[in-house]
Amino acid sequence: MSTLERSAWGLVEEAERDVESISVETLEAELAEGETIALDIRDIREVWIERSIPDAEHAPRGMIEFWADPETDYYKDFFDPDRRYVLYCNEAGRSALAAKRLAEMGYTDVAHLDGGFTAWQESGGDVVDVPQKDYKS
């Protein structure tokens, strides 16, 4: 029996109650309008192997709070608290948690993709290769 007070999936369920969850079709429509940023929060190795949604930005789940905070040395300029972000991971657990965290940080228009990248692929959504970077040069 677990001694944890709250399970990981319990935290995901709580996050899903607190943040907007959108369908693949809704994300496709929003991306076509050009105002929404798809934010891939999977580990970079997942992205290299499984590919990504075209034009998605990448921010690994382990760094998202630091990359999204302009007060840190890790800040990435594709983050703006007033922009629309739809986060996704493989199946939507991590993205729900990360979307909730961005909202808690003050990001005003955050959602996550119901079913994650798996749902995107199963719907026949376009995907692109993400080449592995050579960090030696």
C-alpha cells in the first residue's frame, strides 16, 4: 500500500479540473489562425524519436517554470504571459500538470491537448522530424 497522500494521477485529475482541455480538432483550428503556440513539453529524446507537431515550441517539463520566468537566466523569449499556449505531452498527464503550473505563474490563456501527441498522431495530424542537435560543435 502506498504511503503517498496524493497519487500522480490524482494530481493530473485535479489539474484537468483547473485548466482547459482541448481536442485535436480545436488545436488544428487554432494553429491555422496563427495566434496559438503549441508547446511540446516531452523530453527531447521523445521528440527526436516520435517527432512533433509542425512549428511547435519545445520546453521540457523539467524546465518549463524556469524557461517561462523572465527573471531567470533560463528564460526563453517564446514565452509571453499574454499569449495563448496549448501544451502537450505523450498522453496528456504531464501537459495538464504543466498547464496548471503556467496558469499559477500568471499565464492567462493556457490549455492542454486532450490525449496528447498520441491523439494528434491517431487523428492523422501532420508531424515533423526534429533533428538531434550536435552539441559537440
